[in-house]
Amino acid sequence: MKSKKSRLAVIIPAHNEAAIIQSTLKHLVTALPRRHIYLVDDCSTDRTADLARRFIKNIAYHRVCQGKGAAINTAINKWHLADKYDFIMPLDADTYVTKQYFSVILNCFREDFGQTIACISGRVITQTVNWLTAYRQ
């Protein structure tokens, strides 16, 4: 049996996320080595990929919009992630994670001796926004 090189890869499918991608990656690289982060730019018309390149090297492009599922599939196939990683985690381009996020998730899987867990989600914390007045001019 071939040994796995690393336990966790993160795939970020992205479409026109220039406004947020740098902040997302800034947080993400504090929790996971850059070489384990993969971004697929799904035909963005902004600078999403250019801005992401400041943080990571694993970037692929879709010239025609194919959607989030296709972007995840592109990453898995292009970089042979299923052969290299025990866990592959899609992450939205606007998601921030804490430094402990991945270690907590991996511990849950390690302790699941019966292998009954298929998916784990973190707690969502949002900024306090008054949605009634947030978009007033």
C-alpha cells in the first residue's frame, strides 16, 4: 500500500472572489502549509487568481464557468489529491479558519474508530450586521 504524503488538502473553488480571497488565504496559511492548499478559479472576470498567487502556487483555471462541483473535481484530478491525501476538504473562498480548526477536525476523524463520520463542519461566526440597514445608500 502506497503511503500517504499528507493527511489534509484544502480545495477552494472560486468565482469572482477578488474582494475576499486574500483575506481568506491570509488566515488559511496560518492553519495549513501553503503546499496543501489548492484553488480552482472558475472563469473569474476579476483578479481572483492573481491575488491568490501571492499566497499559494497550486492554482488551476476554468476558461468556461463550470461551477463549484466541477472546480473541486478539477483539483482532485489535476493534482491527484486522492492518491496523496487522507482527507480532502472543500472550503468556500470567503471562509476564515482558526489555527486550531484542522487539528480539531482531524482529531474527530481519528477518534471515530467505527468510521461512522463522513463529514464535519465548523461553527459559523459572522459579523454583527443590521441587515435592514446594511445596504442603504
